[in-house]
Amino acid sequence: MESYLYIALFAPLVGSLFASLFGNAKKAQIVGVVTSLLLAISMLASILLMVYVYQTGEVIHVNMLDWIVLGHVYIPFGFIVDQVSVTMMVVVTIVSTMVHIHSNGYMDHDKSFNRFFAWLSAFVFSMMILVMSDNFAGLFIGWEGVGLCSWGLIGFWYHKEDVPHSKDITKSPFSTLSPYSAVSPSWAANEAFIMNRVADLGMLIGIFLIFWNLGTLQYDLVFENIGMLSHELVVAIAIFLFIGAMGKSAQFPFNTWLANAMEGPTPVSALIHAATMVTAGVYLVIRANEIFTIVPEVGYFIAGLGAFVAIFAASMALVATNMKKIIAYSTLSQLGYMFVAAGLGAYWIALFHLATHAFFKSVLFLGAGNVMHAMNDEINIKNMGGLRKHMPYTALIMTIASLALAGIFPLAGFFSKDMILEAAFANEAYIFWTILWITAGLTAFYSFRLVMYVFYGKENYHHLGYHPHESYGYVIAAMTPLAILAVIAGWFEENFVEFVTNSLPMWESHLDHNTHYMLVGVTSAIAIAGVAFAVIRYLKSGTYLSGAMHKRFCFKLLANQYYIPHFWNKAIVKPYHKLAVFSWKEIDMKVVDAMVDGIAKLIYNGGVEGRSIQTGNLSKALKLMVGGIFILLTLVLLFGITK
């Protein structure tokens, strides 16, 4: 089975290298076909590995080569295929394969078609390194790889400039930001990259602490010996590792980059939100569960932050008009759910929700891409409506995915989200349960607010000259397997538990059947109520919000992301810019440059003055020689007397 491991891992890399051969040359359709085919091969190999591990219970562990060997330092380049990593491998490759196929249609007319697939396949390869590595150093290599690739993909359309404000109601009345309603792709890419580098420093410190105290970074050795360290040291390691997870999974206060990352091509958004970038943080906590388990106070903090982020992001989605940002906020909210489960020790439930979420979230983003293509890249839901009759397949698939996101029975989201709520209740974390329960209702509402505005109600696009149409057949075909998984993935809960708890600690609810069914009923009721309210409110009205609503402080607060971006701008960006300008003008130019220029000027002037003695006059040269001898003899005499 070792060969299947290498196929699953390196097939995306081969695809990336193949696409890079064509660079920015004229579009070559074969690039999209070959990279998609190689991703399909990786997916097939991953599925075969999962079947093998499921049937035999064996863990495949491969040391490909010695990586760092220096004295007592030994870090191999090794990979592990166990129940956790192979689950991630299958999720990543299934979603990535469908995204690659979809991208053949979405990027069909883009002049950088070849470059896009080179980045996209490299993105998948980096994620596979991350999830398959058997040590923290290899995980960090993949971690930084997905960060680099996300930078290249978010800023893929680097030639685009910022879009100036018109009369945007979301502009802060006391904002110090430049007056833009959207940032440029380059700005968004840099924001994501820099924020993640800040958080990654925390993760790197955690890895250094592990190596410094245990002398190894191998998962099995670290987890076997972590209990030997002092409690305070393990707390520090857990906190620093989680800081890295906060950055990758865009948890507060590193959340602002995620919404702006929507400036990249929509298939990139599907990959980032469903199977790669943001899921890496959750995977880290799940993989390092044996560290977090022995410091429950850190786990409780993780759960508390997750609950806060869940409702925090859901509230912003209530008023957003950017279709992709609404879906992005829902990702942020669902990541909060995952961290609540992980923080409370229900690691297999966090992984279960990660898997089910990947399927319906990727469908939502790919469906948004179809809508954008049909509407000349329009992104504002206020300018849509009634698209169901023009895009029936996209409408159906996105409705199914929205039902799964809302947690409606019997779709996948119902099972995984319900288990997280039950875990919170069973752990007597009633505040967390209440927050997540309210968030479930908000999620159902904003999910179907989007569906109603885009596919039903009044057609608001005629005055803009749009002529919507359904996407290519193979694009719909690529979305169909994901939509099916969004329906049925939750049905395999028992098999999933049996499988992954061979590597993860078992968590079982101690609630009786009556309490269990009561919780299921209450959660389902608020989800159904949220869907029903959105349908009734937006099905026929065709209106967005009254002018009075736009002026309310609560609306402005949510529309401006609680003014957090404005705060960061005022507290960090502007002061840092002023410091940079001061350093440039006062230190670099007046001190550093002045010193360098002064030395150069001194040497130059010395040369100019010295040039005057090179006249070629023999008499003058003899006088200078005699004068020099006199000075030397005088110095010798003086030093001699002194001694």
C-alpha cells in the first residue's frame, strides 16, 4: 500500500509541475484536463487507502528519507496514513478533484488559465503534506505551503485595483480607512499572508518548545512523553500551537482576512473554505489532541472562543449583500462549531463536522461561481432574483447545500451539528449550547435569505443588462457528487465513529434518550423556523431593507464587521505606517544614509586632495619625500624617548 501513499501525495505535485511548464503562455486546455485527471488519481488512491485502513485497522507509516540529521537532532521526512489522516486525505482529494473540474469551466476565458492550475494543484499538494506528515516539522512545511499557495491564489488577479466607494451604506461614519468598498486582490492576499505569519510565529514557538524539552517532533514520541513535562509547560505549548490554528482558521482576532480572501477566483474560495486552508487549524487541534486533553483549561478556552466566533460571524452574515462573503461568514461560524467540539474533548465530532461541512460548503461556493458567470461577475444579491428559471440545476444544488448548512434532517449538516450541540449540553456547557443553538437559527435564516434573493422573488437585474444562463454540463456534473455527499454523509455516523476512534479518544453522550430527542427537536425547530422566516420574508417581497434600517446603528455595526477592520487600521496599520515613514525619513535618510554618504564623501574628497600631488614634477615629488621622511623619523624619535 506504500505505493498508493506516494500516488495520493505526489499526483497533485506532478499536476502543478506540468501546468507550470506552460506558465503564462496561451491557454492550453490540456492543462486543466491533466491536472484534474491527476487529482482524480490521487482521490482514488486515497479512497483505496481508506478502505485498506478500515478493513485491516493497520496504520501505514513510511519514512521516505532522512531529512534533518545533526548530532542528536533527527527528523525524518515521513508520512502516516491512519484513521485521522486518511479521512482528511479523502475529503481533501474529493473536494479538490471536483473543484479542478469546475475550474475548467470557470476559468475558461482567463488569460492566466495555466498559471491558475499550477497554483491550485500546488495548494492541494501542500495540504496533503500537512495532513500526511508524521511529525510537527513536516506539518509545518505543509502549513507554510498552503499559506504561500493561498497568497498566490487570493491575489491571482493582481492586476485588479480597489473599487472606489459610491454611496455605500457600509462605510463607517468615523472610518480612517481609505474609501473603498472592496480591496484589491493583491491587498487581500497580503493581508491573509501577513496575518497568518503573525499567528504562525506562535505555532513555531510551540514546536520549538516541544523539541527543546522532548528532543523529537515525531507525533508518536511526542504524545507518548508529553505527560512527563510540567503542567505549566504543556499549557504554554498548547496555547502557542492554538495561536497558529487561530490564524489558519481565521478565529478572532485573526478573522478579517477570511472575508477579504473572496477577491480570489471562486473555485479558490471553495478550496480554501472546504478542504484546505481554514480546515488546517482544526486538523492541528484534532491531531494534537493528546496535548490538549491534559490541559482542559486550554480546551475550555478553545471552546469558548469557538462559540463566540460562531455567533459573531453568523450575525455579520445577516446583513451582508456580497454573496461570497455571506458564505465566507458561514464558514467562519461553522469553524467555531468545530472548535467548540474539539475544545470540549469531542475530537471525532469536530472531525465529523469538518468532513460534512466540506461537502456542502464547496457546493455553495461552486454554485456562487456559476451565478457569477451567469451574471457577468455580479456579486451583490440585491441585483439578482428569479434566477431559478434560468439556472434550475444550480438553484437545486445550492438549495440542497443550504438545507445541509442549516442542519435540516436528514441532510449531513443535521447529524454533525446536532452532535456538537449535544456535546456542549452533555458537558454542562449550557452557555455554549445556548449560543450555538441561537447560531443554528441565524444560520438557517441567512442561508435561505441568500437562496431567496438569488433564485426567487423579483428579477432585479434587467436594468443592468444581464442575461443569466446555466453553466456547462460538466460543471454541474462536478458539483453533483458533492451535493449527494452533502445529503448522505451524515448517514454514516456510526461507521465514522467506529473508524476514527481507533486514533481519537472516544466521546459518548451520557444523556438519556428523552433528553437526546428533546435536544434534537429543539435544534431542529429553530433551524426550520429560520428557514421558514427567510422564505416568508423574501419569497415575494423582492426588497432588501428599508432605508430606515440602513441608518440604524445595529445594521451599520454588523455591515462594518463590528468596525474591527477600522480598529485594526487605527490601532496597528496607521501607527505602523507612521513609524515606517519616520524611520525612513529620520533614521534611514538622516542617520544611516548620512553616515554612508559621509564616508563615501570623505574618501572621495581625500582622493581629490591627494590628486594634487600627482603632478609629475620631480622637484615637488622630492620635497614630499623629504617631508615624509622627516615626519617618520620624528615619530620614531618621539616613541623611542617615550619608551
